[in-house]
Amino acid sequence: MRPVLRIVCGLPGAGKTTLATRLSGVRLSPDDWMDALGIDIWDQGMRARIEALQWALAQDMLRAGADVVIEWGTWSRAERDLLRERCRAMGVGVELHLVDAPVEELWRRVSARAREYPPITRADLERWSVQFERPDANELALYD
């Protein structure tokens, strides 16, 4: 069996963490690391650095034969393509798991968890929902 990278894709409140914790593999989540280190989760520069570190760690684990679950959101097709192409070059399997929900449901979940500070607003979710490049059937067919 070859190792597998499992990419969990979706907006805040869509259920990424719930799904990621059920998938087989070492789970890498920038939110968890940022919380543990006391870093503001809105610090995009630090998030990018943590994701880069997590990607380096993920590659080491995949080369060692471990399955990895990346819970980054991966809102852009370009980001997902890059991960998939790098995995293919390594001879690693790669799966894409999309979790999606209407903005109303995202808002209900985000409001109930009250995790972020400053809090995510409904306007944020509406804006992000438009920005999110949801995988279509053609893209999903590129994955294991």
C-alpha cells in the first residue's frame, strides 16, 4: 500500500475538522498549531509559514509511508493542483474531500462555536463563499 495525502477542502463551519478527525492519517491543521502556540489565527503571514512547515512535515511523513490529512481549507484550485501534482511526483496517493454547506448553515455553526476572535461575520462567510473555488466533477476526477 502506498501512502495517501487526504486534502480536506471547505469554508469555516463546513465540517472540515469533523471530517478530518474521522479520516485515517496524521492530521495537520494550522488552526490547532496556532491555538497551541498562542498565535492570532487571523495572522495570515504566520498561517502561511505554519502551512509551509506542515507541508514539509507531510512530505517527510508520506515518504516514510504514513498517511497524512491536511486540513487547510484549500480554497483555490491552484493550491489543490499543486498538492496533487507534488504527491503524484512522489508516487503518493492523493484524495480530495470536499465539505460544503450553504452560507446560512456555515453562519449557524460558526456562531455556535464562537471560536474566532474577532468573530467571523456573516458578511465574511458570504464574501468567502464567492471566493471559494469549489471543486467540480472534472477536478474531483483527478483524485484517487
